[in-house]
Amino acid sequence: MLIVPGLSTAKDLCDPQLGPTRRDVLRVGGSGLLGLSLGSMFTLQARSAQAMAAGEGSKNAGGPGWGKAKSIIMVYLQGGPSHLDLWDPKENVPDNVRSAFKTIPTKIPGVHFTEILPRLAQSIDKVTLIRSLSYTPNGLFNHTAAIYQMMTGYTTDKVSPSGQLEPPSPKDFPNFGSNIIRLKPPTEPMLPFVMLPRPLQESNVVGKAGTAGFLGKAYDPYTLYPEGDDMDNTKMDRIRVDDLQLRPEVFARRLERRARLRDAVNAAMPELDQAVSQYNLDGYYQKALDLIVSGRAREAFNLKAEPDAVRDRYGRTTFGQSCLLARRLVEAGTRVVEVIWPKVANSDNHSWDTHVGLTDRIKNQAGPMFDAGLSALLDDLDERGLLDSTLVVAVGEFGRSPQRGVSTSGNGNSDDGRDHWPYCYTGLIAGAGIKRGYIHGKSDKTGSAPVEDPVHPGELLATIYHAFGIDPLTIVYNHLNQPRELVKAEAITRLFA
């Protein structure tokens, strides 16, 4: 942060009538809410330019789908949904493998879901379904470690036998969204990365893999975690974005004051002259100020501006309204939105972590919320022409065990429950050039293992980077200034049309 000589905290920086005094702190436009100081802004721009220049000549650049995505909505199903009870049901299998739910046809001939997903069955012709996600656990049998792998592409050094990790650390690998906004900053005066409606969490480990880690707080997501129960259908109506608010009478005074503050910086700190010229400080001031003054972000959060019919279509649940808000955010220019399933892993009720009571919880709680919210998001984006440039990914950290009532991770399971299963599960990817109505990979007759085209979570992340025109092998420097790839995997370009 830069101290501007002659400015005092006793006086209002927004008041054009007050002269600068010694202790006032210059903050660049609205950057405080994004965690940016002037110094980190310079670093951000410099490193982004270097990283992109390094990637432009890569042998991995180009090819099907390269650079098609302008934004991404990650629908993260933390807890690990059962693929066998949703979108990869099996027939002619033992009773303890077969889902309790009936199967239904989808719009793709020969492809069936369970009766839990009737709306998504009619939207599936817009997406690619990956039925062969798979990895070997190696300490990743529990949620936190598996979430970390899915969101960062890496495993940590300190994975306990149970898979629990230490709390978030500045040494962590960054969430993929942080890497994207570093390398592809948004072009609109809009929040670049938003995470809602709750953090990634298992038990008391909160926020692991949900930060920018060693990239620094400048690349952290803007988090929107409204208070209230996750099933509360009014929760999202109580969103507060106080840090995006300015009193109307402040706008004009701030605009008038902005030029004088820049003059004070340049006059009092001539050593910044070269930096100002090189990094277009005036342009950054304008962009940061526009974020606050334009009201673009505040309006994007205003769900009440949507017609009731649209809100009903998504479902009046926390998940459904979060999906609607995600659409509004990318429409306004946000680059990355992560919609986290609104129930923590390792919990009850509508959690996907169905060790017990699977049938009731999926049929009456999680299933209807998921079906309405995701299908509405896909259809709405497509109808608005946004699916052409918006990547949509829906995935969890693993699936559930083929056999009910058995223990695969040390957890207890009822006869109507399935344990963790990273060896084979299903995910969805759509938009930004991804094939429509395509099934990638195939699981065996019990959904236990892939028999065709296995996909590692790292390859899914590599495909996401590729869609943004980012080489997955682009080098990033960690907290020890050691070079690391964004992810050690290659994109699956066959997913693109």
C-alpha cells in the first residue's frame, strides 16, 4: 500500500474541499474489496503478461475448443453424489447394487437416468456427460483431500489416513478460478471471481482449496455466503453487498477527487513515474472506480429483478437461486463463478454424503433441487446465447460405492447408504465448444470402474484451462518461488466439437 505524503485520516478523501494531509492512505478505486493494493496490482499485471507470453508458444496451444470460453460456472457437488442413483444407473445387477429408483429415457437415444432427474434428462442433449471420471485414492478417500485435488489439480504433503487436511494456508496451491483470473483478467468492470453460497467444507475444515493460496489474496474469490438455513427459500433474497455500495452523493465527489489523488502520487513519489507509464495506472484507476460507481456488480446481485417465472424455474431453493445468480454474474462480465452445493460434506439432510438414508435424501431433498437448478441453468444460458461462451461444469470429488451397506473409507454405512468411491463416477461439462449430446467414457456393468476412456480430475481441469486459451502446463511460481505447472495433465480435446 502507498502512503501519500500530505494526506490525513482525519479528513475525508472523498471531499474535494479538503486538502491532502499526512496519514491518509491511497487505495486504488474500489480495489479494497478485491484485496488489491497498488503494488499487488503491478505484480498482477506483470506476472499475467509473463505467464501468457510463456504459454503462447507452447506446443499445447490451439486445437479444438482452444479459447472458446469467456466465463465458467462450476457447479460443485461437494459431498460426492451417487452416480448409480442419478445419471449412470445399472440394470440386471444384484439388489445391493441396483438403485431404488426407476430409470427413465433421456433425449440421447439409449441413455438413461433415474427418475430423480426428469428435467435434466430433457436438457442432456446440450452437454457432454463424462461417465468415466476416475482416480486411485492414495490418501484421497475423504472429502477434504479429494476436494483439494479437484479444485487445484494437486495433492498436499500433509494428507492424513482419513483424508483430513490442515486449514487453508498461504502455501496452498490456488483454486483453478484464481489461476484463470490471473491469466485472463476480465475486460468488464466486474468482480472477476465469485464463490457462493457457502465455502468448501468438510467438518471443521473450512475453505480448503477455495482460495488463491500462494498467488496471494489479490486473486481470492469474492465470497458470498448469506446467512440462513440452506433450505430457506428466502436466503438468497437477503444477499448483502455492502462493500459494493457507495452513497449516491459520494459518486460525484469521488470522481472529482480521483484526478487530484493521482496528481499527488505523481508529484510526491516520482520514482513511480515509470511504473505509472508502463502499467497504465490511469486506466486501472478508471476500471476499479467503474466497478463501484457503475453499479454493475450491485445490479447483478439483485435477484428480485428477475421475473417470478424465471425464479420459479430455477427452484426457490438456495441451490436454485445460486444457479440463477451465477447466470446473472457471467452475463454482467464475471469470469469465474463457483456454485458450491449448499450443504457441507460429511453432514445430513440434503448432503450428497449419503452413508445413511440415501433413498429419502436423494428423492425428497437433494435430487429435486439439483434437477431443477442445473437444468434451468443450462436451458437459460442456451436460450440467451450465453452457452456458446460459458463453460458449465457439474462434478463432485468422487462418486459412491456400487454396493450399498459396505465400508470403503472407514465410515459406517446403513443398508440404504453408499460409501465414497473415487474409482468411477460421473460429471457433466457443457458450453464453449463442448460437444452436445455426447457421452464420453463408459463404466462397467456395476459402475465400479471405467471400461472406456478414463478421465482423471486433473485432465478435467486441464480441459477447463484449454477452453480459456490457457496452456495447462503454464508455469506458476509457488511460495518458495519454485516453478509448478497449473496442472500436470493434458486437455481432453475430444470433448470439443
